[in-house]
Amino acid sequence: MNTELAVARAAAEAAGLAIRARWDQNIEVRHKGEIDLVTEADLVAEGIIVDRLRGAFPGDAVVAEEGGGHGGQGGRTWYVDPLDGTTNFSHGMPQFAVSIALADDQGLRLGVVHAPVYGFTFHAVRGEGAWLEGRRLRGGRARRLGDALLATGFPYDRQARPRHNVDRFGHLLGLCQGVRRAGSAALDLAFVAAGWFDGYWEDRLQPWDLAAGCLLVTEAGGTVTAFDGGPADFRSGAVVASNDAVHVELLRALAATVSGKVE
């Protein structure tokens, strides 16, 4: 995976430079949904990434959030979120990231999450650990839910579908040290891998939101499952991730809410 990692990392960082140049400027925003946004930066970043992946690996498929991907014939698929956290970006908040992952017939193979404003890049390769700028990541140290700092998010279709995670958020808030809602699933998962968060849950997401971050968590020694505790599938859009020690408690707490299992 040396070549794939080098290409993915270079693509993420080149896209990050383009995003950074447009950050905190007079941003033109379009609506994909009532509160789901897209900006020029999303489109420019996606073009940079897709062009580089197509040039280096013409036989691979690319699935990209803004529709710039293409089919492939080699059994491998890249999942690209050119700007995860567009709402944050459009408001000038620095909590956003570029996320790129590669999956093959055996599952996730490689993941890169780059935070342009913070200036750091997480990466993971299956079987080779998760890393942040040369430092191996090993997850958080909380041994019980009461000591854990958690993260989550809220869906874009929250007005149309009544189960919107508020009950889960409120319930977990009373059981742990705190719950953060920072607005980027890719960074939330990367922060679980780094040990800055001890757990994360969210549903009604897209594969490109989750793919790279899920691999980061598992390669850091953490656990990623479905809400029922079964095997996680990043393409389902719903995951629970943790540092492993608090995972069972976190699953039980989520199941005890009004929302219970994911819709």
C-alpha cells in the first residue's frame, strides 16, 4: 500500500490547500437539501482528488460525495469526501477535513483524514496501525463510560424524520464526562483513534463520511460495530466506535434510549 498511501495522502493535502485558500473568505453556498450545503471548495477539492486517483489507478472505482467519481473494473473502490464539515467551513469554523479511503473485496484497506486548518494528517493501512504524523495511535484511556468523552452528530433530514438523536444525546450526557458535537464525522472518528474522544456514535451518514475514520479506529485498537453490536458496515451509514473498553457500556446506553436501534 505504499504507492496508494502516498497518492491518497498527497491528494488529500493538495485538496486541503485549495480548501484552506478559500476558508474564511466570502463563500458562495448552495443547498443540496434544507440544511445540507455545498460550496466551490467542495467541488474544487473533489476534482483534485478524483483526477489524481484516476491518473494513478485507472482501474479503480471512485465514489465521491459531489458526484465526481467513476466506475472501475479492478474490484477496488475509493471513497472520497472532499470536505467533511461543509457547514463548519461555510461559517468560518476550522473543524473540517478531507477524507479518502480505499476498500477491496476484504473490506477497508487504507484511510486518510487530513485537517487543512489544523495542519495534520491521520492515516491507517489495514494491518499496519493508525498514525498521526509519525506517532502511532492507540485510542483513549477511559476504562468506563463514566470517565469517557464522547462525540456524535445530527442528521440532515432531522425535520422529515422524527428520530434525530436528541434523546440519545441527552441520555448519554448524563452517563459520561461530556458529549461533543463538532460537525465532522471523519474528524470525530480520527479523534477516537487518537484517544481525544473515547467513543462516537451516529447514523444516517454516507459511506464517504465513515470509511477512512472507521479504519483509523480499528487500526488504533478500538472497536467499530453496528448499533446492535454486530459487524459494522461503513456503507450502512450507521456506526458505534470506541476505545474498546467502554464499547459494551456505550451500546447498552444507546439501546436504552427512546430511539433504541438505528432506523
